Amino acid sequence: MKVFKFGGASVKDAEGVKNIADVLEFTGYKETFMVISAMGKTTNALETVVELYFEKGDYVSKIKEIEEQHLKIAKDLFQDSEEVFYSINQFFEDINAFLRRNKSPNYNFVYDQVVCCGELISTKIVSAYLNSIGIENTWIDVRDFIKTDDTYREGKINWSETEKNFANLEKGPFYITQGFLGSDPNFFTTTLGREGSDYTAAIIAYCLDAESMTIWKDVPGVMNADPRFFDDAQLLNKISYEEAIELAYYGASVIHPKTMQPLRQKEIPFYVKSFLNPENPGTEIQKELRLDPFLPCYIVKKDQNLITLTTKDFSFITEDKISDIFNRLYALKINVNMMQNSAISLSLCLEDKYLHLDEFLLNVESGYKIDYEKNVSLYTLRHFDEKSSYSFYKGKELLRQIIKNTLQIIVKE
């Protein structure tokens, strides 16, 4: 089977859903498993619902606003389909009902039970539309197949259970399912980390021994730089698994960091293509492919935090101190994207997705003098050499580091 993945930008409105049908007619869809994200910015909107719920704000009005947006898309797709409109209404009733009866103070648990509805609704709408125009498909709930532990918002895959579930799936039909989601041993919903739909597709490709996996994006493929931040970005025609893993690790937004490993293990060919121009070849990612064309690759991570910890007694930054600091960061789910240490200080570029940075600083302030700059940017240049231009970033340089052919610079913009 082939695995396709379509992101939120591809289904942000009725025209986007119709375009998916055009892509499928062009590529063919027999023996295909299609993973779809939430529509447009629905995940962001549902995150706002969770925030309002915990702040005791008017989350009900926000839910109604999101429902209206989905009903509008459905009305643009269907002249008359009571079943679809009923399904949409039911999903939003379920969100309201869950929040009314919920007793758990666990933010991450509540987040997963609410935010999951974005993918469930989008796949129902797309599945119903494709069936209505003769592209027959089977909708399945991915939570019945992908099993995780109970680490809410960052579920860890139970590979043996997940593989067993997919082994029982009939091969051949065209399936449509959700990205980003799984379920824990008690069948509560878990999510796989923000932007985790690519990872979902890779998990499914691995479990099905897929012929190939294709991610359909609103860009031509993998570029050597993000066109939003860099001028003259160019398409990379071919990349090795290893290069793609490095680019994802340093923050290339086209590829989710967890996506590559399942594909690499079974050497499943991976393509990144444009849903606007499906006839174009896009980017091919396979084993031992040479970077083509061979170009420097520029990556930027915004919303970072540069923290420098200096020992108060001028003792050395030894392995035990570094271990303690990293254990604290791990416990608070704070990612380290760059580190640099001297004899008495340790500088860290941190990504605070779960807003725990202030708690971390409180934890370490007794032992260290703390200097920090919030809201900095981390620029990474892969395939750097002495001829490379430094004009790719603007702002005040705070820290730089070169490891082999990779240059990283932290900038206050």
C-alpha cells in the first residue's frame, strides 16, 4: 500500500477538499492509506478552547465559532447531507459534554480529549465528500490502531500493539484516517506531539510495509531554506534519510523530526510533493541519496530562549552538574536545541513548548547565577564553509557554534 498525508493547509476550505479529489484522480488511490490533519488552524482554535476552560472563560462560544466554520465548509461541499451535518454537530456536542463533566485538573489530559476532535471532524467531512463523488473510501478511527502510553500530548508508541492492530487490517481498500492521534491502555485519546500527523503517516507506513509514503504540502517539496524567512530558497530534488533527519532535527518545518526513523528502518521511499502541482516530482528521500543540488541549507527556529547558568562559587561545570540540569529540563519537557559550556558556565538554547521555563529557573536559581534572553532565534546553516555568507540573519548575535560543517547562531532580533 501507499501512504499519503495531507496537512491542514490542504483542507482549510471547501476548495482545498475538492483539490484533494483532483490529486487522487491524478495519482490513483487504490491500495492507499490517507492521513489527514485538522482543517486550517482548527488545532490552534481548539487549544484556545482548552485555555479558556482552565481560565474559566467563555469556552462554549469559542466551540460554537469553530463548529460554524466547519458547517460552512460542509455546506460548500454538500447540497444536502444530513448525516454529515449531524456528525459535525455530534463532535462538538461531545466536546461540550466532556468539559461539563470533566473532573481532571490535568491540563495535558484535557488537551488531548478536546484537540483530537479537529482531526476526527476533518476526516469525516473529507471521507463523506469523496464518497459522494464516487471516490469510494473507508473511514477508520486511528485511535483503534495506534496505541501509546499515557504521556498526554507526547504519547510514546507501543509498537508491538500497534503493529498487531494494523496486521489485522484488510489490504486493498482506500482508507482515510486521522493524523496526530492515538489512544492509551484505557482508551483515552493521546496526541503524538504538535505537528504529529507526519509521524502518524510514518507509523502506518512502517506497520503496513508500505510501497512509499508521500506528504502533500503547499510548497514544491523540501527547500534549502524556508521561503517565509529566506530569499531565493531552492528545491532539493533528492535527499538521503540521514540528511533529512539532520534537517528535521535542526528545525526544518517541512519534515517532522520523528518521521524519518520508521521509514529509514524499512527503507520506505519518502516523497514531499505539492498538492497544488501534483504532476511535479517534488523531493525524493531514500537511502544513500546524495543531496541534489548540493547547496547550503538554512534553518531558523523562532521563539527560543538563551539561558546561561554560571556557578555562584566559581566551581567547575562538571558532569554531575550538567546531568542534574538536564534531568530537570527533561522532567519539565523543555527541549535543548543548542548547548555550549565553559569551565564555570553553561549556555543553553531552550524551546519551552509547555511554558515551564520559569519553573526551571526557580529550580536552579539557588545554585547558579542566571542570565537569559527570551524570544531569540536560532539560525542553523548546514554545509557551512568559510566561503558561506553570514548575511542570512539579521539582529544582534548572542552566541555562535561550529561543529564540522554546521554553523549555529543565536540572534536577538
